[in-house]
Amino acid sequence: MKEIMVNYFQSLENGNLPAGQAGKKIAWCTSVGPAELLRSFGFEVYFPENHGALLGATRTAMDFIPEAIKCGYSGHVCSYTTADIGAYLKKQSPLKKHYGMKGAPKPDIIAYNTNQCREVEDWFTFYADEFNCPIVGIQPPRYLDEVSQDEVDLVVKQFKKMIPVCEQVSGQKFDLDLFKKTIKLSREATLLWQKVLKTSAAMNAPLSFFDGTIHMGPIVVLRGTQIAKDYYTTLLAELEENVKNNIGFLPQANSRIFWEGMPIWGKLRMMSDLFIANGAAVVASTYCSSWVFDQFDENDPWNSTARAYTEIFINRSDKAKEKMLANWFEEYNIDGVVFHDTKTCFNNSNAKFGMPQRLQKTTGVPALIIEGDLCDLRFFSEGQSITKIETFLEQIEDAKVLI
């Protein structure tokens, strides 16, 4: 994993070579955006959200968020956005320490998809203005119970409108065969990633949600490459061997927990240790499943990519989300669900409008809501969260004894 990620970031650094030296052009893209189309034009693809997560995980976000606030960005909007913009304004980044880069690579083109939130458009437009480079976007219908062909057709049109701009910036004509090849590699990698996650449906789960937030790196930043496919082929074989030999990350778990919402990046280790210390296995999540695009089909590249990127969990209605969650609860034999009410990520927080209560009524799975944030730890109370989680886990165990 470390070698793969270092090589990936170094490829971005090499893309920004001085004038007169050969280097690939750089495209910036949202994490669930049109990476396959960009790769088919030969772009190296950089994901600012990945940088936002790194700022959170290294606990440096709070060094930068105030800089963005000075420019008029509210401290209550996406802390990926404010931390990333602040880091750019201060000309600092953990990319220097961890990957030997000068900082984020300069974009030749920027592409976004608002299937996850509207903030990405504002965020990426800031950089398009800063670097005076072209920006293209996809704005699919949101909050859908079902995704019809009409919605897919609309998104396909938006995808295809990107082509002339990509051709102009890359200097390459669109090649349908290359696009299909990239889709095929994405499909194969994403299906392997799905199988990786599903190994934790085993009674002795070999992979936790917290492990998944690390292992998802290649499916986010290297989707559409052979490297991602090879990585998950190897990882899946290892996990399947562990399942076969009954080797789990937490032998004899007292309860199986589902995590709904974003990670608290600066507290991954603390939260992982907390659940393990209380005999609870956090075996599945909505977050890690965000990069399962099982609709991809290289034989129908436009419709399948448009549908896959529109049907994702975060883009759907509460009714559709509740159905998906209920299915996951059953598949992973879940005893309780923790909803992370992420203060600066409204779009990926599902505890505000009665969903936990409705799901408990229909599935019988008890829910806990904890407050926090993806990067801004001012919104997270460690002591209060520990008390709430430990009490919740005790209640689940007591209920099992009564049964």
C-alpha cells in the first residue's frame, strides 16, 4: 500500500515538470467523479478530497481552516474544502513530508460531479479561478428513490460535453476503445473491492471499517488502472485465506457494528481501539462502499458510468438509503449502527431527519448518534463520545443476554 501510494503521488509530481520537459498533464477530479473519462485522455488524476482526508488524518487541518475562513468560507461548510483551501493559501501540505512533493500538483483541467454535494463545485471553482484553467462539471439529479433512464440520459449528455474540453487540454482526440478499456479496469477493481468488503460478512470478520478506510486508497485514486486491480486481487486472496482459517481482526466479538457516515479522520486509531477494547467489531460502513460501482459495463460505457455515478448511496433519497441500509444490516448480521453526524458534511450525515428511528422500527437494529467531523476536531468531544459508545455497546450486550 505504501509503495503504491508513493508511486501514485510521485507520478503527479512528475506531471508538473518544467517547460520543455516531457510530463503528463494533470486533471483534478472529485472522488466519485469522471476519473475514467479523464484517464482515457492520458491525464494523471489528482483528488483534492484525498488531500482533505490526509489533512484530517495528520491532524493538521486546524492549522489551515482559519485561512479559508479569512477568505469568506464559513467554518461550517465542508472541512475538506476549508482545510484544503487553507493549506493552499499557506503553501503547506503533508504531501511534502509523506510523499516528498512540493505540494498539490498544478491542474491543467478540473472536473467535478455534484453527486456527493454542492460544495465540490464551489471548492473546485476556487482553484479554476486561481490557476486560470478550464473546469467541467456534472450535476446529476439528486435525492432519487429510483434512477430512471431519463436521469441517466441527462447525465450522459453532461459527460459527453466534457469531451471537447478534454480534447483541447490534452491534445488528444477522444478514443472510445481507450475509454472502454479504462471502464473495464475500473469495473474489475471495484468488484474486487466489493468482495474485499464482503469478507467481513464472515462471523469472524478479517477486515474492520477502520482498516477499510486505509485500504480504499487505490480504489479512490487509481480507479481505472491495472495497479488498483492487482492490489485488490492480492488483498482479497489474503482476506479470503483468513476467513478460511477463521482469523479475524477481533476474535470472539461480542457485537457487530455498522458505521454510517464519514470517518473522523483525526481519531481513526482512537475509535478503532475503543471498539476493540469493548469487544465490538465494526464490520461494515456506507463510506467504504461509496466506491463500489457494480453498474460499470465497458460494453455500454456511457449509460453504465452515468448510472453508476448517479445511483451511489449519498445521491439518493432517504427511502432508497433506508432500503440499502436494511439490506446491509441483514447481510453483515449487524447488532447496532453508529450514525456519525458530521457537522461540516451535511450531505453525508443521515441522522438529522429521523432515519435512525425509522430503521430501528423496521429492522430492530438499535442506533447511536455521535457528533463530530471529518477534519475539524473542534466539533468532536472525545470524552462524551467514549461514554456514549461504551454505554451503547453495553446495552447491546445486555439485550443479547435477555434474549
